[in-house]
Amino acid sequence: MNQSLLLAVDQGTSATKALLVRADGAVVASASAPLAIGHPRPGWAEQSPEDIWDSVLTAVATCLAGHDPGLVAGVGLTNQRESCLLWERATGRPLGPVIGWQDRRTADRCATLLADGLGEHVRAVTGLPLDPMFSALKAQWLLDTHDPDRTRARRGELCLGTVDSWLLWRLGGGGDHLVELGNAARTQLLDVRRRDWDERLLDVFDVPRQALPRITASTGPFPAVRGLPPLADGTPVLSVLGDSHAALFGHGVFLPGSVKVTYGTGSSVMGLVSGPDRAEDSPLCLTIAWDDGIPAYALEGNIRSSGATLRWLAGLFGVGEAELAGLAAPDAAGVHLVPAFGGLAAPWWDNDATGLLSGLTFGTGLPQLARAALESVAYQIEDVVAGLDTASGRVTALLADGGATDNAALMQLQADISGGSCAAPGTATCPPSARPGWPAAHWGCSPGTDSPARPAPRRCTARSCRRRIGNAASGPGTRRSPGPAVVPSPVIPRPAVVAPPGIRQPTELPPPRIRRTAAHHEHSERRPRAQ
């Protein structure tokens, strides 16, 4: 007898992926459609709204080729966050591009608001630092460009939305203008405690409420699919989550204590907390991971450049990203790379930080640069994990997903630096962010159960760092102590840890966290800048 299937659509920054999944979690088919990112000016990053929709059409059609679309019981959607666009309500015609989450065109406006003393209020209400990464400043720029007096916005003729809003609009045939709560929490316009748009912030950013979408839970209700061939019109959309939020859910993290790391163009480090008050005095962002009737709060650190750093370096030398990792030396030989291509995000939130490559000698070559690039990713992750230690307890294992989890050298390096294990899904082509999450309820299982099945993770357990590390926290000539050989579990509570002799038990005080990124940042700030 034919089994019902779920279609998971993962709309990301560089590609849209589609996976056809059985009730037991097995992937029946998958497809990916690449997406271009435009950089028309320094610091700008934008995409075509129609290209994004076309990539969804292509990925879905390719994934379902050779399969009976009538077996698809529902669709789960996950999307890139913070990116923002504007379109006409009557025609669905986009007005301008999707302004990407990496975009820095609003940095000057952000600096003005910070100088006016609004940073503390914005953070207190939204849980987010005042930064161009979030949607509010992008929304203001779009309205300033296409509706400067806000006449059309106030009449309800224009729709402002994040990528999930755009996709739901297109999937539903141009009906309801909606945004999922977790995505709304990344706009910097939402009061995360009241879970509604904040009137004062709407005034600060000059965004009329009439242009904003209606907020809905992660489980909907959402409009049924229309015009997504070969799916039948009327196929239900069962859940919507931001990509990093879906990854956390896909890893089976339903209580505080475990942390997931998504390695993409940038990176996201996220763990649940017991409530919004746990975010006080944290350098990380408070956000809403999902809402199935009860909002789940999380702390997150966003890193602007991780996979993008490797892609940049690979492009300079005309090699592939996988080849770059294979060419990396065991030691960077004193070469340090700070990937502040657009400033530094969590936990530093410094828009003025600049990229830095130091420690070069005549002996420096691609192997040392490749190693330094890998280290720049791993150390940025570690900086954020240190912030999560305080709010959610000692982090002993990282649950990794994203394309970079295929990079064994990076995963091992991450385990070495973090002093714990780094567990990744069995295949990077089926990341937790693309797993269906709540649509599993279609078969009667609820969050927290072990159905559907998950691929067995690959594990990189901690080993001794064989390199002397000089950094601001511990000084030169200090070795990073090896961490526990932890086998993480997606089921909470964690199992007991059995470590071999000589390996630090997790109940002991951990060694000082490494602050290498900060040390490099301070170095770059001491360097004179051209006027």
C-alpha cells in the first residue's frame, strides 16, 4: 500500500531545497535549485523575489518528478530570515528586490538611532540589538524608496514581509498576508513578550501597521497550496519555521540544555531557554523559536560570515570549497583571519570592525590561509557558545547541520575548540532545517516523541589541541585542555557521560573559553584606518 508523504521546502540564501519524506523520516527524493545574490554596491546584498519563487517551483517539480503528487499529505516550509521585501497587494508585483539579511545599506541610519539612545529600548522590547541585519531598517529603506510619504502603505495597498510572508502569499494565490511568529520575532518590530507589533517601534522606523502581515502560530492556519505544480491545489501547508528555528526542532531540542549550530553562508547558534527573562544581560539575541500554542523562547548568536568566508577564499584561488578544506594545513603557522567583511555580529555586534589577515610570512601559502579560514569559522562559533553557557548551562555537545557538516576537518576542529562532541546528521543534503517538524503530527506524533526517525549522526569527539594558542583570555603559550568524549543525544535529559582517564569530566570546571576572535578584533581596532 502506498504511504503518505510530506514535502519539505527549505528556501535558503543560496538555494531552495525540496525533500520528499515518508512517515518514518526516510527521504524518498530531493532536489535543489540555486539562487544568485546580487551586490550592486559595497555592503549591499539583494535577490530577486521572482527568482526566489521560481527556485521553489523548480525544486518542488524536480523533487516530485516520478512520484505521485497525490500522495503528498502536506507541505512544511522553512526559510531564510530577516530578509525583507515590498510588493503591491492588488497585483502581487514586487517593488524592488529582496534586501538580504547580510545587507548593510542601512548602517548609517542604524548609527543615528544608536546615537539617539534608542538601542537599549529596541533591545528591551524585541530581544535584538539594533543592527542592520534585522528587517525593520530594511523595511524603512524600502518604504522610503517606493512610498516616501507612506500614503500607499497606510491605505493598505502595499505589503511588507519577510521571505515566509512572500512564499505564503504566492502559495496561497495572493490571499492572506501572514507571517509566522518566529519569523516576526526577527523583524525588530515585534514585542517578543506580548507577541504583537510594537507601536513605538513602528513609529521609530516609520512602518505603518497596515502594510504589515498578520502574525500566526508556527502551525498556522495557513492558506492551502495553489499554483505549485505538480502538487494538487488544496494541499495543506502544515507548518512554517525560520531556517535556524527548524534546525533546532529537527535536532529534537525541546528543552533547554542542547545547542544547535547551523553552518551556512553565515552561522546560527541557538538553544532554548526557559523564558524571556533568561536573556537579561546576555550578548545574544532573544527570539521565539516556534509557537504551537505555547511560545518557545531561545537565545541565538548570529555570525555574518562563515561559509561565505570559505567561498571567498576558494574563489580567490580558483578552487572548490571542498578542495579548499582538503588543502588546509594542520597548523595555520601564526596566520589569523578575522572575517569581518560586514562588521562582526554576535556576540560583539560591532558594525565598524573590519576584516583582517595577519601573521603573513614568505612561507605563507594557500594551506595556511585555508587553515586560518576554517579556524575563523570555528572560533566564531565558540565565542557564541560561551554566551549560551551562562543562560542554558554548560554546553557539552553541539548539534551541527548545514552544508559545512560534510567538512570533516571543520567538524573536528570545532570539537577540539569547544571541548565536547560535534554531532552532525548522516547527510548534509537532509539538514534538520529541511525536515518537516510539525507535519509529523499528521501521523499522530507530537513534538518530543521519537517519530519520525532521524538519520544517525556523525560524531567528532574532542581530542587534544596540538597547537599553542595565544589569545587575550589565556595569554600566549597556553594549551587548550581536551574536553570530554561526549555522545550527545537528541532526547532530553542528556545521558550520563563516561570519559576515558585523563579526559576532563563535564562536572569539573571547564577551561577558560577561547576569545581568539575578540583578540583579533582588538588587534584590527588598534590598527590605524585610512581616512
